[in-house]
Amino acid sequence: MSKNSSKVFPHGRRITGVRALLYSGANKARLDNQSRVSVPQTLRAFAGLDSEVIVAGAPGRLELWNPARWEEAISAVQHTLPNPTFSPTLWRNNYDPT
């Protein structure tokens, strides 16, 4: 059992149970010969993914976001920061991957 699995939430649920619930829709995949990964339709529909997605780095994983949901999530927490000098939206809009 990992260190985190012994932590308990206020209502007695273990972190491992919460992880299982959160990742129950997870899907293992392999990169193809062009280093692409296919996202199953059920997960695309759940996340509201269409032709454009935000790929966000997170500890130990990448997250795929619907752009509108990403903006909402960032906006919801940005005002809580003591000095919000970093703007992911501004950075993304000025990023040129070419």
C-alpha cells in the first residue's frame, strides 16, 4: 500500500477509492508509428473534445481539455492567486509551435 492510500478524507473515504472513481474512465493506449495516441470516442465525448484541444502538463500525466472548459477552469482559480502574474491564456495565445 502506498503512503497516500493510508490518508483518509473527512467522510472516511480512502484516497485510493477516490482515485479509482476519478480514473475509472481511463484508457491505456500505445503510440502509433508517428507518436500519436488515439483517444476513444467515449472519453472524447465525456471531455467535450472536438477538433481543438488543450494539452496541459500535470504531475505524472498529460491532460486533454476542451478549450472553453480550460478557460473556465483557469479563470475560476486565477482570481484566488495572491499575485496572478502568469496567464496560461496569454501564453497559449502567443505560443507559436512552428
